[in-house]
Amino acid sequence: MSDTTTRAVVGVSDRQQGEHPSGDNRFDLIDKHLKRGRYAQDQLIETLHVAQDVFGYLSEDILIYVARALRLPPSMVYGVATFYQLFTFDPPGDHACTVCTGTACFVKGADDIVKGVSNAYDVPAGETSEDGSLTLKTARCLGSCGLAPVVVFDGEVLGHQNTESTLELVAAAVGGVD
Amino acid sequence: MAAPIDLHEVMDREREERFRTRWRVKACASTACMSAGAGATIQAVEDMVEREDMELEVQVIPTGCMGLCSAGPLMRMMRRGGDETDYQKVTPDAAKEIVRSHVLNEEPVPEHLLDTTMPFFTSQERVVLANGGVINPDRIESYVAHGGYQALEKALTSMKPKQVIEEIRRSGLRGRGGAGYPVGSKWSLLAAAGGKTKYVVANGDEGDPGAYMDRTIMEDDPHRLIEGIAIAAYATGADQAYIYVRAEYPRAIERLDRAIRVARRNRLLGRKILDTNFSLAVEVRIGAGAFVCGEETALMASIEGRRGTPQLRPPYPTEKGLWGAPTMINNVETLANVAPIIDRGGDWFASIGTEKSTGTKVFALAGDIVNTGLIEVPMGTSLREIVEEIGGGVPDGRSFKAAQTGGPSGGCIPAKFLDTPVDYESLRELGSIMGSGGLIVMDDEVRMPDVAKFFMEFSMDESCGKCTPCRAGTVQMHNLLQRITDGNGTRRDLRDLEHLCSVVRDMSLCGLGQSAPNPVISTLQYFRSEYEALIDEEEVVHA
Amino acid sequence: MRETRSAVHVSFDGVEYEGYAGESVLQCARRNGVTVPSLCFLEGLSVWGGCRICVVEIAEDHRLRPACATQIAADMEVKVETPRLRAYRKAILELLFAEGNHVCAVCVSNGKCELQDMAVLCGMDHVRYDYQSPLREIDASHPKYVFDPNRCILCTRCVRVCDEIEGAHVWDIGFRGEEAHLVTEMNKPWGESLSCTWCGKCVAVCPTGSLAYEGRAIGEMEHDPAMIQRLAVARNRGEWLYPGEEQ
Amino acid sequence: MKQARIATAWLGGCSGCHMSFLDMDEWLFELAEVADIVYSPIADVKEFPSDVDATLIEGAVTNEDNLELAREIRGKSRLVLSFGDCAVTGNVTAMRNPLGDPLQILQSVYVDAPDRDGQIPDAPGIVPALLPEVLPLHKVIRVDAFIPGCPPPADRIRAALEALLEGVLPPNRGEAIRFG
């Protein structure tokens, strides 16, 4: 356990006014959620969502912090966090490109878009490029099947995409490929 | 404690509001239209109304899904006490032109007109989606004005819980999540269960790729779901309810959270609902990306904050569910049918659809089809009517090859069965299932073994890993399908694949595993020649 | 004590036996000396029902049910050995052998392994599926024990015994599907675990060579899963049994 | 009576199965009375003969030569038996599979290991190329029966041969099929 966590964990039972004992005030937001949920153990998944919203990803320190706050075995928290696809354990890239791979999008060629971006930027689906500029993700179904194939770029939902249009989109934000 | 909402007063007030302006502009603000640019369209109209001082003439109402997602953004011009004109593909500029033209010249704008006399609209029967394109989902008053919460009031003030269950039983309503279990029976089981605490859970973990009816209900008519939950809880003696929503639906979560708060403030939830002795707390619980959590026992594990692995049954949730207490899980669409049934009676509901599959079903029509979007049709409507008439057929001069229903748990139905009525039994006989209602049309360019592989990959990725046949069997099936679709498969591979279909179907612990082979089984049944064409005659050629 | 329980008639493959109310099909079979193959079940721990080896057919409706999690009912006709069940069990064993790296010849448990025994019992003489050959690192960081994930079949006996009997909850399952594997706290090496009490119960119950004592050579590892049953009897009935006295 | 034509072959394995074969000791003389060993690593025959009644194949399929021989044997034998765990499961021979690309494995063994002037053996036509992954025998040719064991004990081999000589397949139940 790193020093940050040790300090953060102490903070659970020993709250001070002002700065969070961990030295990172983002933990305050987790504390607030924990308190609202009365530290109920079934709040684990919600708490992990909040933590990921705040920190962008779930580091080991955060998982331990949550485990101790909810009085759950660390291995169990780790098991729960890794069970669900939406939790991520690495810092996300600067830009996020999510390709919907639901059935309608599949029928309309979503696979090619994933392959196209993956090859062009040398980033496997579900991972972040080495320079940290782009995270390529796939989604099960975004429920916008009427617009298939659908791509979400930095939060914006775009329908009727193809490999070229998606690559243009990515290039505009991340820069072109050499 | 604040006084409960006076439903009739709200209705009157809303009616007045409705007649306040000569024109009402209803703009579809559901997710599909929003991603087609509805946000900018609505903003443009609102800005224009303000800038050009048309507030006394026009009111702009963002609504839920109007259905024809492929033609979005959709907009409707409504004249006071008069006709409605629908528009499609409404860009911000078009919207401004349309509003001006109607308000100033009483003239429609031909380029963007949407023909509402086409079968897509006329062949539908909207019960669950009745409020789509009608109400503003953000305003409880809008829901109440269209008859909302009347059913709850009726149930609480004039019906005993047993009578409510009886009404549901008479309606013949069956679970809309897939298997089609009779809802009345399920409610009776929970009502009969002992114990102080009982739970009702709305299953909004709509994971089938291609299905988004539950999301639409949660986003566009959240109070209808809440009302259904409240009636279910009253009928079964539950005092705590959860709505389990997948995290991929942030808008639904936000809308439901707000709707719950508003309902509580209006004494439609919380303690002593509508001043009766019935109390109910409702809470939203969020998934985190796991298809298997649509399975009842996995869903409960997830609500409890654990890994979403299915548990052995028996004991069934109605005996031992959340935290060991009796629990009943109903799908969102199922619960959305409850208020209309209580409102208009079980017999009315049973008169729609077929004898064994009553009521309507919402389908998400997608794939190689002209009209994509959400449709609601009476049970028993033929696939042909859905695909050719409502859906407008297959585009680009291609021909229909198969319709996929039930997602990764369902199957592919070939053209020769297009006249099959869509109901629980007929679809099962064809080796598919109703599922939650995704209906993907595939044209003759689609290779069916590829489709089977696509779904197997899905099931493999979504397997929780608890039981051997599903965890390891889906991997091997995917492996075999990969080899076959790559053109490297052998006759023995095909044999192994078929055997694994039985093993995984019969030996898996939960519904996900048991139904994972369905896409393979049904494509093998109807499109076997496509597999045969791909495989090598040799027995063994792996190296 | 057993005499006070109400007895019912059940049959296994057509032969009549006496069953007791509240007993599982598997327990009833074992007590009567009827062999029902099983892997994840262990007397003294909660029922997991994941391996699916013990699935039997209930004649009444031809449905397949796990014997470990199905209660005996009066006049229940249980079929254990049918051609279909034999084929299915074999397939499941093949799936288990194909997903890990079960190289019996160089395993500490060779000759004393429940998975190996099960293959013999169920007539599995080869694996028709492709071996997955996953790359899994052995965790030899613990001073007393070794964890070899190559040989793990995810029966979760270790997870359950650590949580339910020892109360330490060192182990859990992380990830899901084919990626699912045993994890300690934060997926760190076992030797760095802060909650492990070195009690060795997880090692005792492991059906394969996945959890073993440090320093054991090929075929030298002997597990003692019945220890948990003795422990359960000692706790529940206050009787301390010797090895071999378990029912 | 016509002598049965039996062959044994050795692919990617340690030859332990053949050692165990020799452990049948004096029964080998009885075997010789009813069968000819027409091809075997322990008999000096260069070409695999045709018209063989049954061939026992030891070892997994790990390189191109193994593959070629396995296919030749299949074409020339009425029955083919996987002889020992390597042939049946890949066993120790297949332990390289999780490591992936064989070239990298050769690199780490012959070059990166603390050995001076290491180089990857490269003699086309003499040193056969490794296959991308080691496969059990039944993944490359049709196999009629399996004799697991590492090695299969001599009595298990004898029981298999006795069955073959009687015109039936070896026992595939009970201890006869124990791995390891």
C-alpha cells in the first residue's frame, strides 16, 4: 500500500475539516457518496462508479480505499471491480473513440471501423494508444440502431459512420497517422 | 408531510396550458433523434420563438420517442383543436422554416413532410409507447395530463391487492424480458411469500444488442414505469423496490432519479402514498457493464454489490431473493403495461394480441430495413407485416434473408417463415425467442455463419465464468466457428460444434449459457448449406 | 441422530434407496454408496454448483439438475448413468482439460488428483477440443505454499473455505468468463497478502495440483479435503473424528 | 496364420513410451511369435512400409517432419493409436505452446541464454522447422484409439496389443486411460 492510501484510509474514521487527509481532495467526493449511502456494503458498485467518475479510472489505492471504507475484503472488491466491463484500471487517453458493435451496427460493418482505427493508430480495441492520445473502445449496443453504424467520439454520438469518416474524426482531434 | 398530488386538478391545469397557444411544436428528444441532431433543432425553434416574440403563439414541447428513428429528427406541428402535421429529418433551418410557415401562413413545408398514413404508423397499436411523442418526459404534469397515476389511485383506493393481481392474471400479460412467464402467477408467488420485507425489482438491464425499448420507456416515460412498480408492490405487499438500470443508459438513470424524487414529493412514492396506508421506497441501482446481470439471480447479486454471477435455483427469487427476502423481478416493458391494464381492465388487454400471447410487443427494428426504429404491434402480427409493411422492406434492391430475434439468446428466422405470427410459442417453435424485442433484419449479403460467430463472441465475452460449459464451451464454440468461417473447418469441427451446442444448452447453470447456442442451432437448422460450403471435406486438416 | 429424520424412497438408476428429507441428491447417493461424479462440491462448504459434473437426470421431467444442489424428494427417480449424461460429463471434462494447462506428467498431484480421477471415472481418454494453452504465471511467493493457476479449474473450494471456515477471505475470483481467475488482495502475489493466516485450508481442499505445499515434487502432493468435513462435524456436533471416519 | 504387421513411431516425445514398451520384457518374445514389428525406432527400418495393421505413435506433432510422418503412417496403417500422453494430449512437448512464437523460444534458448556464440540451428533439410504450435496426434490425423500415460505402464501397452491382436480396440475404460 502506498503512503497516499495509508493516509487516505486513516481519513475514513478520522475526518478533519478542510483538506482531505490523503492530501487529495477528490477523495472528498467519494466520502460524500459513502456517507449518503450510510457506508452500506451493497453500495460497492455505485461507489466504484463515483470513484471512476472522479479519478477517471480505478487505481489500486482507490480500490483499497473503498474496500476499507465499506469494510469489505480487498480481494472481493477487486473481484467485483474486474467483473464489470465499464470499470477501467488504467488512466484513459486524451480522446475516446467508442465504436458500437451491437447487432445492427455489426450488420452494417462496425467491425471494419474498429479494425480501421485500430490499425491506423496501432491501438487494440479496449486500450489506449502508447502516447496516451486515444482510447479505442467498443460498446455492446448504444441503442441507436436506427443510425447504425454508430460511433461516439469524445461523448458525441455520430450515426451512419464508416471507416473513412471515423478516421477523419479521429485525425481531426488526435492528428493524422504518419 | 405535504399533501398528495391532486391528479384531477393537474389534468385541468394542463388542459388549459394545452389551449394556451395556437400552435404546439412537439419535437422528438429521444436518444436516437438527439444523436441525429434534435438538440440543435429544438434549440433553434426555441430561440426563434423567443427572438421573434412568438411565445403567445407557439409552445415548444420536447417529447419522447416518436418511433421512426431512421427519419429523425422528427417534429410535429399541432394546431389548437385541429390537425397535426409531422415532419422528418428536421434540421435547425428546416425547423425554423416549418414553424414560420405554419404560424404565419398556415402552410405546411412539403420537403420535410412525413407521411403518417404509411403502414409504419397505421399498423401499430401503441399501449406501452402511447406517450411517445406525446408527453414531455421531464414533467410529471404532462404524464398526469394523459391519464398518468390514475391506475395507481384506482388500485390503492378501490381495489384490494388480490383484485389487482386478478386483473393482471385476466389480462394474460406475460413477462416481456424473454421467457414469457405469466406475470399474474409471479405476482401471486410474491404475494403469498411470508416475511416482513419483500422486494420488487424492475429489470432495466437491457443487454440484448439491438434492443432499446426499455431504455426508451425509462427515458421517455419514467413515471409509467414508476406507476407500474407501485401497483406491483401494492399488489404483492412489497415496500421496497429497485430499478436496476445498466450504466450504459446515463440519461435513463438521470430521468428515473428525478422522476422518483418528483413522485415522492407528490406523495406518489414514499410514506402513505396518496394518503393511503401503502408505502413504498424506490431506488435506482446501476449496473456496470455485464450482460449476464439481466439474469434474475445475477441481477440480485449485482444489486447487493457483488459479482454478477447467477445463483442456483431453487430457491427462486420469490422465495429467497435480495438479502434472503422474497423478491420479484419484472422487466421494464412488463411493468409499463401494468397501469393501462389496471386503468382499462384485464379483458381489454386480453382482447389485443392472441389467445396465449396477449397485448402488444415493442420491437426495435434495425438492420437491413428501410424504416428502422421502435414499433409496437399486437402480439401475433406476422413477421411479414413487420418487415415488409411496417419496416418498408429491405433496401437497395436486395432481398430478405433472415430476421434475428432475441439477440444472443435467440435465433435467425428465414424467409419461408415470414408468415409466422410473432408470439412466444411460435418463435420458440422456430428455434428463436421473443427476447426483449430486438428484431434485426438481414439481407442476402449477410453470411449466416458470421452471424452465429458474432453472437458466440458476445456470449463468450459476457459469460460470467462460473460454470464450465458456458465459460469454456463458448470459447470452444467460438473457436470452431472462427475456423469454419475462415474456411479452415472440417466435417469433424462441424460435428464437435453441434455436440457442444447440446452440451452448453443442457448443462449450463443459467439462461445465458443455456441459450448461448441458439444462434448456432438456428442458423445450422435453416442455413446449413452455408456451413457446408465453408468446410473442407477432409476429416482433419488443422496443421 | 439420523434415525429421527424422516425417510423417503428414492432410486438411483432404478435401484431403490432410502433418502432423508433435506438431503441433497449427491449426499444421498454418497451415503448409499452410489457413485456420482463431482468436482466443486465439498461437504462442509456452501454449495457452488459451477463445475456441472454432478448433473443428473430427474426422471419425472427429464430435466438435468446438479445433484449437489437438488433436494431429495419422495419417490424421486434419479438417473446417473445415461448415454447422454456420460457424453456430457466427458465433454465437460474435456473443456476443463482444454482451458488450463493440465500436464499431469509433471504435476505435484499426479496420481492423487480429483480431476485426473474424474477423467478416469467418466471415460475421458482424449480431448477433442483445441487446447487453449493460456500463459499463466505460477505464484511461488508464499513461504509455505505454491499457487499454479495453470491447474486451477475455478471450483472455488479455496475461496469458500477461506471465507466460510477460516474467515480471512484472502481469495476471490477476479475478472470474468475465460479471463476469470483466482485473485488474492488486489491481485498481488500471495506472499504479499496481509490477510493470509497460513492456515493451509485452501491447499487442503484443492482438487488438483493448483494449490500445493512448497517444495513438493511430481506426485508428492496429497490434499486432505475431508479435513473440512471433520472440521464441520467438530463445530456442528462437537465430535472430533479421525481421518477416515467421515461419513 | 499370417503374422500381424505392427509398427511403432516416435514423434515429439522423450522416447519414454518406447522404454516402457521394452519393459514388457519376455512378453515381447510372445509378441514376436504372432506379430512382425515392421517399423519402429527400435528396429532398423528406414522407410515406413505399407499395409500395416496397427501403428502406435509416441510423441506430439511438433515439427514438419512429425507432421509428414504422421500423415504417411495414417495412409499406410489400418489402425493408428496415440501412444502415451504426448501423442494424446501434447503433454510436456506442448508446454511451449503458451509461450507462443517458436522462433522467439528458439531465440531465448539458443541465443539469449548465457551461452557464448549462441545461434539458432538452421539447416534446411536436416533440422526440421517447428510448427507454430505443438498438436496432439488426433489434431492432424484420424486416430482410432488412445493409450494415455506418461509413459503408459508396460501392462497397459500389453493389454492394448493383446486387444489389437484379437481384432478389437484397446480398453478405454477405468485405469487404462489414466493420464500422467
